[in-house]
Amino acid sequence: MYEKHFGLKKKPFASHPEPDMLFWSDGHKMARTMLAYGLTSGNGVVVITGEIGSGKTTLLHDLARRHKDGNRFGALTGDIGYNGDVAAWILYGFGIEAKGSQPSQSLSQLDKFLAQNRNAGRKAVLFIDEAQLLEAKLLERIRVLAERQSGGHPVLQIVLFGQPELGALLNMPQLAQFRQRVVSHYHLRAFTRAETSDYISSRLAAAGGSGDLFTAEAVDRIHDMASGIPRQINILADTSLVYAFAASANGVDEDTVKRVLKDREQHGILKVDPPSGL
Ligand SMILES: Nc1ncnc2c1ncn2[C@@H]1O[C@H](COP(=O)(O)OP(=O)(O)OP(=O)(O)O)[C@@H](O)[C@H]1O
Ligand SMILES: [Mg+2]
């Protein structure tokens, strides 16, 4: 809609994960390092938590691409039901259909799959997004399956991504054994003011536009209202561009952002939520 007006090749602030537009904040770099460490230093569980909209799924897509050579990756989300057959559920994450109708058949199929990978010197890594939605019982079942027939040495590496409630879930007494397998944990925090500014510039540049479409005051206002959370920044920055376009302005200044915020306050259903814990 407004792309041509601002000299952009695409929308700079989409609301879905776009690993090609990844901005490496210190937090995202650190999460990437923690995962790389977890993947190389053994077979324990890696946990990455972060506020809603902080970039966990975006990071997951990037990491799967980055480490795909020599590894076998699977992906699941915590809201996908598993109908009681955990092995079939894990196979599904790896894109494999369970052949039998009984959980015992899925189990031997999973064992074979994991043994094949181990024999070929490949790591089998299962990413579980939205892991805060999993039941404690299921997490414990996954741990047991990951360690089956391996003398306590896991043959399936688990990486959990989740909102802050995942921390509370993992602290439940019945998950003591699971917790002990966590080799690295990182909490993706919100952007600092300087990071928000660099983030907005980098997304504009990635969309083919000039970095000065937003004044410094407009960026500051967006940062404060979005509490440094990328999805919230995207929503406000995108809407501000629409408002600036409607007013035939050359860019976004603080008044544009203020108008967006005022309209949202009065009529908006898409309100900007503060991060949990604030
Ligand atoms: N480091 C980043 N670089 C570029 N874009 C980012 C970054 N982090 C987040 N985003 C953008 O912010 C939005 C939200 O990111 P994402 O969906 O990955 O968050 P999330 O933490 O998985 O959210 P949820 O808790 O709702 O699952 C997306 O539009 C994504 O492109
Ligand atoms: Mg997500």
C-alpha cells in the first residue's frame, strides 16, 4: 500500500517471523550462542524463553537453517495434540508418519529412526515452540524417550522455546529429572532504546528504504510504548507508516506516532500490552 510512496520494495514491519530480516540484538546473538553451545557440548536440553513477541520463533527458524548440515531437525509446537502416542507425535515433528496403529509400534519406529541417525553420526534435534503449553507429564515422557536404549545418554536433543511461564513449568517438582538435563537456558529480553533504533533502521534497510524514514523522537516514542518488544514495535511502526502515507508525509515524526497511539487508545482493539512482570 504505502511501499511505493516511501521507496520501499516490501513491507518492512510484517507481523510474522522473517528470518531473512533478522536483526542481531545482543540478546538474539546470545541465544544463538547458547544454542550452539548446547548442540556441541553434549545432548542435554536447551531452553530459550522470552516475552510474547520477543522473537523466539524467528530465532528458531534461523537456528534450524544455520545448523541443518549434518543434523536432522524436527519441529513441533506445544499446542499440537499428541493423542497419547508420544513417539508418533515426535516422529510427526520430523515429518515422518507413524506406520502402526499402536504406541508400541511408533516407539520401535522412533527407536530405529534415532539409531539410524546416531549410526550415521547425525544429531536428531527436536525444536518445540510454545513449550509453555506442554503438560509436565508429556515433557517427562519426552525425556524418557530421548534417553531410551542409550544407556542414559540421550540420542534426541530437545530445544524448548517458550514464554516466561515455561520457567515455572520446568520448576515443578515432578520435572526435577528433566530440569537436570537442561544444559543451557537463555531468556530473550526486550530491546534497549539503542537496539530499537538500530532494529527499525535495519528493517527499513532490508526492505530497500532509507534508514531516516522515522525521526529519532518517533523511534523513542515507539520504543517506550512497545517496551522494546519487536512485535509491538512492528505493529506501531507499520501503522505509523500508514498514517504518514495517508497524510502524504515523507516520513514518520513523533506527531504521527502520537496520533496512532491516541486512535488506538480511543478505538483500538489491538492494544499494546506491557511485557509480563511489569
Ligand atoms: N531479532 C529480530 N529481527 C527481526 N525481526 C524480529 C526479531 N525479533 C522479532 N522480530 C519480529 O517480531 C515479530 C514477533 O516475532 P516472533 O513471532 O518470532 O516472536 P515470538 O517470541 O515467537 O512470539 P510469541 O511469544 O507470540 O510466540 C515478527 O514479526 C518478527 O519478524
Ligand atoms: Mg512464537
